[in-house]
Amino acid sequence: MNALFKPWSNTLARLSLAAVALGAVGTLGGMMLYVRSPLFTQVGDPIEQPVQFDHRHHVAEVGIDCRYCHTQVEKAASAGYPPTAICMNCHEQIWNKSPKLAPVREAFFSNTPIQWEKVYKLPHYVFFNHSIHVAKGVGCATCHGRVDTMAAVEKYSSLTMGWCLECHRNPENYLRPKEEVFNLKWESPKTKDAAVKELMSHGIAKDAADAQQKLALNSDPKIAFGLALKDVNGVHTRQSCSTCHR
Ligand code: HEC
Ligand code: HEC
Ligand code: HEC
Ligand code: HEC
Ligand code: HEC
């Protein structure tokens, strides 16, 4: 019995109490981390869809433009999902016996839209608008990643307020020429020479001297390029609460 109550057992009891207290803090901290972790924000989780639609086939292999299906993305707040009739433009002729397309044929002939599950979803109190992002030179891939390499669309960005604000504060780090918004493969120029060429090929600079001048604002070619685009695309930093909460 004696052995159980050695002097250090008190210390042990205190230590274990401390551990419980720390554990509680740990749990809270853990919860705070959890809401910002991929587990909670569901980044990277594929979502079960009523049809196994694959952007790899349609975008990368067949080469269909985003706007053929997401017709509203340049004009409206919402990018939207394609009406079944758009699928049937092709699938009335090709793969028209495929069992994978049975729900598409069913939806088409019964005139009931396919119920796609949303991968990206903001809380109702957040205002978002695709068209302004497209118009100011923010690429689909910047927010949605390389959907042309995903078997099923996975969430690529967290959609937290901090994520929105990081770009709203420093848009120059994320902008691209407007013509490249739908080009998922586009990457920012990594050298000054590449930035000069890119500005000229997009008609943003008249000649090399003009391009050099536009790139003079920063020594990092990527940021200098972004600053030049910020200027030519007329991009403002938008951080006031009422931009997104109205
Ligand atoms: C042939 C039609 C078609 C084309 C072309 C197409 N998409 Fe889609 N897209 C869909 C359909 C159908 C869905 C819904 C099913 C799914 O999530 O895969 C979808 C879903 C998405 C989603 C997930 C939206 C959400 O929250 O549910 C994103 C992001 C997306 N598309 C981006 C793009 C981009 C970027 C391009 C161009 C590079 C593109 N799509 C081209 C048909 C198309
Ligand atoms: C411009 C033509 C075109 C349009 C529009 C189109 N598809 Fe396709 N789709 C194809 C082609 C081509 C294939 C075969 C691709 C391959 O296997 O490489 C295909 C394959 C598929 C498959 C796989 C079929 C199988 O048995 O493997 C599904 C599912 C599918 N498409 C769904 C859709 C849906 C849903 C839409 C509308 C949102 C749509 N497609 C719009 C051309 C199109
Ligand atoms: C600045 C980031 C951003 C850019 C750029 C962007 N999206 Fe989105 N997208 C979002 C957000 C956020 C949502 C969720 C909107 C909501 O729930 O209200 C979304 C939703 C979608 C959806 C689901 C349907 C809908 O409208 O809610 C599709 C499809 C989509 N985006 C396609 C595209 C395409 C195609 C492009 C390129 C032209 C694009 N997006 C560019 C952030 C972006
Ligand atoms: C990668 C960059 C980027 C990200 C990420 C981004 N935005 Fe933006 N956003 C912009 C740019 C650029 C503008 C245009 C600013 C201007 O010039 O007025 C803009 C403008 C807006 C506007 C103004 C629309 C209007 O009609 O005045 C709203 C609202 C908005 N963003 C909401 C959001 C929300 C909500 C998120 C996060 C879910 C988000 N944005 C994420 C770059 C981004
Ligand atoms: C660029 C867009 C944008 C701006 C500007 C913005 N918010 Fe948000 N806000 C969001 C988004 C997206 C969410 C939802 C995701 C999240 O909770 O992180 C959100 C969530 C919130 C929430 C919900 C609680 C939480 O943190 O989850 C509060 C409160 C809030 N915002 C307050 C503000 C205030 C106050 C300002 C101005 C100082 C502001 N927001 C500016 C996009 C924005």
C-alpha cells in the first residue's frame, strides 16, 4: 500500500490535473484549428454527383470552353450548371447508350433538371459575384484549381473570409490578362523577360521599352506584372465589410 502513496504521488496528481486542464485548452484550440482545417472546409473532398461528369474528358480531351456549359459566368453573379439540353447536343449522338448517361437522358426526356451537388458554397450572408472577378482578370483556376485534371470536382480553396481578403488586399499577386481567365494552364511570368513578352503579346504594352516601364514598379517580375495588370484592368483593393456583407 505504502508504495502507492509515495511523496511524488501528489506531484503526479497535480500533474495529471494540469494535463486535464491543458487537455481542455487543447480541445478548444483543436476545435479552433479544426474549423480552418481541410477537414472542416472540405478542401480536397470529392462529392458524390448524380452523374459521373468528368472535366478531364470534356475540358482537357474534348477541349470544350468553360462558357459552353457555365454560360452565365461572365455576365452574372452565379456561374450556374448547364441545362441538360447542352449535354444532349453531343450525347444524343455519342455515347447515347452509355449507362453512365442514363440519368442525363432521363432528365432530358422528363424535363426535370439534374440536381447537381454544389462543391463550392458560401453562407447566405456573403455576397459573391463571378462576373466582376472574370472582368478584372481573376482566373477560374485561381479559385477552383485545375478542374481539367480532376476526375470529380474537389474543393480547391477554403472560401474563408481570410482567403477572400488575402486577394482583395493584394490583388496584384493573383491577376492575369483577361484573355487567360479561362485558360487553366496559364502561369504568371517568372522572369522579367517573360513578363515583357507577355505584356506585348497581350497588347498591354506597345513595345519592349513600354513594357519595361510598366514593370518598373517592383523588382519581383511576378508582382511587377500583377501591378501592371492591376493598372490596365482597373482593379481596386476592396476590403470594406459592405463589399461582401450587404
Ligand atoms: C461540358 C460541360 C462543362 C464544361 C465545358 C465545363 N464544366 Fe464545369 N461543370 C459541369 C457540370 C455538369 C458540373 C456539375 C458536376 C460536377 O461538379 O462535376 C460542373 C461543375 C463545375 C464546378 C464545381 C461547382 C460547384 O460548386 O458545384 C466548377 C468549379 C467548374 N465546373 C468549373 C469549370 C471550369 C473552370 C471549366 C472550364 C475550364 C468548366 N467547368 C467547364 C459542366 C461543365
Ligand atoms: C461537345 C460535346 C459534349 C458535350 C456538350 C458533353 N459531352 Fe459528355 N462526352 C463527350 C465525349 C466526346 C465523351 C467521351 C470522352 C472520352 O471517353 O474520352 C463524353 C463522355 C461523357 C461521359 C462518360 C460516358 C461513359 O460511358 O464513359 C459522361 C457521363 C458525360 N460525358 C456526361 C456529360 C454531361 C452530364 C454533359 C452535360 C453537362 C456532357 N457530357 C456534355 C462529349 C460531350
Ligand atoms: C474569386 C474566386 C472565383 C473565381 C475567379 C471563380 N469562381 Fe466559381 N465560385 C467561387 C465561389 C466563392 C463559388 C460559390 C458561390 C456561392 O456559393 O454563392 C463559386 C461557384 C462556382 C460554380 C457553382 C455554381 C455557382 O455559380 O454557384 C461554378 C460552376 C463555378 N464557380 C465556375 C467557375 C468558372 C467557370 C470560373 C471561371 C470563369 C469561376 N468559377 C471563377 C469562386 C470563384
Ligand atoms: C484571387 C483574387 C480574389 C479572390 C480569392 C476573391 N476576390 Fe473578390 N474581387 C477580386 C477582384 C480583383 C475584384 C475587383 C475589385 C475592383 O476592382 O473593384 C473583386 C471584387 C469583389 C466584389 C465586388 C463586386 C461588386 O459588384 O462590387 C465582391 C462582392 C467580391 N469580390 C467578393 C468576394 C468573396 C466573397 C470572395 C471569397 C469567397 C472573393 N471575392 C474572393 C479578387 C478576388
Ligand atoms: C472579400 C469578402 C469579405 C469581406 C470584405 C468581409 N468579409 Fe466577412 N466573411 C466573408 C466570408 C466568405 C465569410 C464566410 C466564411 C468564414 O466564416 O470565414 C465571412 C464571414 C463573416 C462573419 C461570420 C463569422 C465568422 O468569422 O465565421 C462575420 C461576423 C464577418 N464576416 C464580418 C465581417 C466584417 C466586420 C468585415 C469588415 C471588417 C468583413 N466581414 C469583411 C467575406 C468577407
